[in-house]
Amino acid sequence: MKKLPLYVILTAFFLLPLIIPDVNFQHIMIMLLLFAGLGESWNIITGFAGQTSFGHAAFFGIGAYTSTVLFYKFGISPWVGMISGSIIAAVIAFLVSYPCFKLKGHYFAIATLAVAEIIKQLFVSWDYVEGATGISIPVVDNSFWLMQFHNSKIPYILIVYALFCLSLFAAITIEKNKTGYYLKAIRESHEAAEALGINTTRYKLFAMITSAALTSLFGTLYAQYILYIDPFMVFSLEISMKIVLLTVLGGLGNVYGPIIGASILIPLSEYTRNYLGGTGKGIDLMIYGALIILIACFEPQGVIGILTKRKKRGAVYGRSSA
């Protein structure tokens, strides 16, 4: 079974929400593209560089809060807030990652989790941003400049699609050039990469800063789409874990991985929530947990690994029959 070319997937993601007018389906496509884009961003630091981050919700929340506070307090456009949040997330990623990169393996992963929790608690206690109460974003008339659309979800789809493509092509560009090869060398053996003369700290910082900046963009869009945020929502461990799990399920270190994982997880989550309501809370996570266990036990490379093995097996059978 061959992987679909990326242009086919991108065309399908663009056309399906336009062809199918169902509002619920369009909402699912928005969330699918959002988390697929987050997965691509996270893939840069973990899939390529091998530095497992469990704290990417921190950058997501920073993007959400920066744009929201600027709009809520000063009436500044969320587009300006999106760029500002991306810069702030990049700076924080640099300040936090530089000392954390002295740690390796699971120690680094735990450190990123701790940093995300610290940032969340800071926002919970920060009265200027309404603390634990959260912020309800003022509703205004339909406006592209203010990123609010009340008559249709199509504008949100187009924006999240553009952000997803940006994240995807950033990952592809990094993977295909010298930086990508250096990051993969670091992933395979930190010591061997240094022995080859690779400045491991510089390239890991580049990967983390890029990943954080892209992640924050989706935080801004999410805030404007939901029109309400609080620290427990945008800095939650659930967001970090969902990014991690969907990428691992699809295939870590492969640009197709987050797309496949999000295409499985997000519809599963949204449809079980819609059709089962409160009685079905958590069923999607139980099913998804079972999938992760099966993948971890039988195919650590995720769905991509399964497809690759089937392709190789088919090629072997083809040569045998010939």
C-alpha cells in the first residue's frame, strides 16, 4: 500500500470542508488540521532531533494568551497578537531549553513537563490576565482583521489550513536540508554527532525555537475560534499529550505521522463526544489508549511503520512470483 502524495492529502483537506456543508463536520476538520499542524511542529524537536517534549501546551497557551490579552485590553488585532505570541514563545523556548538541554532522555522530558506546569500556575495566579477565571473574548462583527466570523466556519477553515501548510512545509524544509540531517544525527547519537563536529546545542535550540513559534500560532487561532480561554484549558497536559500521542500513533519523525494520527484521533474524539454526550466521556481516550498500546507493542514506528512493512512484503512477494 503506497502513501498518498502530499498534494492529494492537502487538496482533500482543502476541498472536503467546502464540499460538505455540515457544521459539525467542518468543526472536526478545523480541529483535525489544528492538531495535525501542532503535531508537525512537535515533530521538529522530537521526531527529528530526538528531544522529547511533554510541555508544548506552554507554547500553545502563550500564543492564545498573548493575542487574547492584546485584543481584550488594548483592542489590538489578533493577527498582531499571533506574531507577538510567536516571538514570545520563541524567546521563552530559548531561555528554558538552553539549560534543559544539559539533560538527556527522560530527564529532559520531565523538565519540559515541569516548565509547562510552572507556566500554567503563573497564569492561574496572575490577576492581570484574569487568573483562573479566564478571559471571555469580546464578540465583534464579522471581521477578518479581528479574526471573528459568526456566519460561517469557512474562514476559520482557510486560516487553520494555511497554518497547517506553514507548519507542514517548515517540517519538510528542515527535514530535507542540512539542518534536518544534523538533527537526525543528534537523535541517533548525541555523542557521535558531536564527534563529527556538529554543534548539537545550536541545532537543538533551533529546532525547539522553531517548534515553539509554530505551536503558538495555533494557540491564537484556537482562542479566536473558541472565544474563551483559561489556564486550565490552553496550558493543559491533555493538549501536550494529545500532540504526542497522535504523532506517535501516526509515525514519529515522519511528516505523514501527525496527519495520520490526527485523522484517527480527532474524528474519534469528536464523534464519540457528540453521539454519546456525557455518558461517553473518556471512551475516545480508552479506544485511543488501546491503539497506542498495540502500536507500542507491535509496531513502534506507528501506522507509517505498518504501511512500510506491507509495502516491503508486497515487493518481496512480487519478486518471488516473478
